[in-house]
Amino acid sequence: MNCLVIVNDAPYGSERGYNGLRLADSLAKDETTKVSVFLMGDAASCAVAGQVTPNGYYNIERMLKFLVSKGQNVGVCGSCMDARGIKPEALVEGARRSSMDELTQWTREADKVIVF
């Protein structure tokens, strides 16, 4: 199965990003499932490296690193990065600048599209 998870909200402003990545991480545990995560809008901040959260609190960066370690795609909207002053070198290792064209391709290839 090929799943696309699109996240729109900031990493810690609500739990939408957290819940979207929880689902993506859970899907990625099944080796027969391909997961692509596209971060757009305020969710572009989810991919910024160096996040420090209190002990016992979820950490979006670690969740993205898990996906990358499983060979899954993590794309960050380039226009959204530009609007927020996020440079490609600031991204979590394995996450990369992406585009609406790539999101379109991933959407066409996906069996399931889930939006948070």
C-alpha cells in the first residue's frame, strides 16, 4: 500500500502534526507500506532540526527521523519554507525541500491520502 500523509499545522501549536506523524510512523512499521509525508503551511517548521522538548513530551524531529530511518519520503513545501525563512540546510537529515509538482505526483501514486 502507498499512503500519503499531508500535514498543515505547526509542530507544537496543536496536536494535528503530532497525530499525523504518529499515524505515518505506525504505517511505516509495516514493510509492505510506503509512506510519504508532505509538510506544508506552518507544518514546514516540523522539519527544522535541533528541536528540544521537555522530557516526556513528544518530539516531532524524532518522529521524522524514524520515518527517514525506514526509508520513507519526507517532503517540505519549498514555497512554505521560503515564506518562513527556512533554509534547506536547516532541515532534519533526510527531509528535503519539495514542490507542489512532487505533491501532485505523490497524490497520483497514493492508494490513500490523509490530511491533518
